[in-house]
Amino acid sequence: MRPVITDRRVPSFGAAPTDVSRSRRLAGRALARPSLPALGGLVLVVVVFAVQDLDLLSWGGLATVLDSAALLGIGAVAVALLLIAGQFDLSIGAVALSSSLVSALLIGNAGWGVWPALVTSLAASLVIGLINGFLVVSTGLPSFLVTLATFLILQGASLAGTDAVAGSGRVGGLENAPGWPSAAVVFGATHQVGGGRFRVSLLWWLCVTALGAWVLWRTRFGNAVFASGGARRAARELGVRVRRTTVTLFCLTATAGWLLGTLGLVRLGGVQATMPGLSSAVDFVVVAVIGGCLLTGGFGSVIGASLGALLYAVTREGIVLAGWDPRWFQALLGVLLLLALLANGEVRRRLKAGPRS
């Protein structure tokens, strides 16, 4: 006679599992989503400044905020991908200026058409990205220092080269060049809604964010980005092409710099060779960190970076509309960054406490 099996459960060993409280489960899920703190901060600042001045939610206020957020978000998405891979790029602002100067000089001084000049400046930007990437992966030097050196080189070359070729720091009067009308549609179009003028840079920002999110979460390259930042040596031993991934990411940040420079060039009809500061590159890093990217790499979100850019823009515009001293913006930005760093520290602690699947 066969025995009757009354319990088919697999026996468990060790300590009995304990129930996790609902609040701890919710906190764990929140920390697992890099973009959630930026979303919460965005809702908070919108409510605070909308109470101060409802013009923030008008068509004009929305157009101003979204335009500022778009320009910042394009660079922040590219920088976020690089941060997730454990690298920095401080040269993106200088690339934006130098690429727009190359385009302007080819159009205004050499008589080129707009599109050949833009393609040439894009190729030059990609060369800068390749140089940054190859220096980082071949020398082992910190990307912070490598891109700082690139920033200084581009800064001096842009200012001195423009003055030597054009005779001044301003290159303008490009609207009559061949191909300018089509370039103005692609990079400078506007659309009037109510009392606000929305620029095409908003569409570029949305496309860059959507493409970055898809690449990061739905492709093998995105897995390589996370692996490069989370455990570079282990990733290399498992066959991940860390060097190629790093070089590609530096090319992407250079491309983002070119896009920012081109949007400004077409919008203004020229370019002014001013002293590019590190503040723009630092702003991109700050926005990415506020959006949930770890400075140590291996964790982050491009959607969070875009939300961080929107949070940045709302805060800056809200302070102006509320009539506050604009210097409070830096203080409030520092508070947001500090809170983001504290949240990142908690995320890093939790990631080290248990394995990730």
C-alpha cells in the first residue's frame, strides 16, 4: 500500500521568514525607482511656486519653463548615461560652444551651406568624444580630469580661433545661407499656444529622453552601461565590452553638446564666442544626481534626469515670478542636491546589503 502524501510543500531550512511591514515595502519600492524622488520634488516646487504666482501655470510660464528644461534635459540625459557607467564629462558645455562656432565660421566665413557645415561640426564633436573616451580607457586617468583638460583646450581654442578667423568674437548674419530655412524648421521652429511660444527644442528633449530610456532598459548596450558602472571588472570578465561602451558614451555626450550648440546657433542666427564656464557641465551633473543617478555608477535613470531638469527649471522660473532674490536659487538648488545625495547614500547602502538580480 502506497503512503498518502498530505503535504507537498518543499521543506525550508534556517530562520522562519518574518513579515515585512507595508511601510518598509513601500520605502523599498520607492528607493528602487531612481526617478521617484525627483518626481516628488517637482510636485512640491510646482505647488509652492504656483501658490506664490499662478503665472507659472500660464501658457507663457509653461513655455519658459519647458524651454529651459529642454536645453538642460538634453545634456542631462547624456550625462546621466555616462554617470550610470561610472564616468564624468565636464566638456559638454565647451563642445556646445566650439561646435556652434565651427558651424558659424564655415557658413559665414567659408561660404558653406548650412547642412554641410552642421555635418562637419558634428564630425568634429564626435572626434572630441572619441579622444575623451580613448584617453579614459587607455590611460586609466579619471574621466573628471580628462574632460576638464578637454574643456580648457576647447575654451582657449574657441576664443582665440574665432578672433583670428572672424576678426571678432561674434559670428552672425547667417540667415541668408543656403539651407538655412530647412535648418530653421528642424532646430528653430516655434509654435504659439495661447500666450506662450513653445520651441522645437521641447520635441528634441522628449525624443532624446524616450530614446535614452529605451536604450538603457531594452537593449544589450543598456545592460553594458549598468554593468560598466556597477562592477566594471566583473563585467569585463563576463565578456561585456566595457571599453567600447565607455567610448560610445563619450561620443553620445559630445553629440548632445553639438545638438545644444546647434539649437542655440539656429535660434540666434549666429554665435558669440564667450567664455564657457564649468557651471553648465556641473548643472548637468547636478540635475542627473537629483534625478537619481549615483555618482559611483551602476544606478540611475534618464527619465529621472529629465524630471530633474524640469525641477531645476521650475525652481528657477518660480523664484523669479515669486519676486524672490534670485540668489536664493543657488541655495535651494544646493538643498535639493544634498537631499538627493542623502537618498543616493541610502540606495547605495541597500544595494551593498543584498545582491541584485
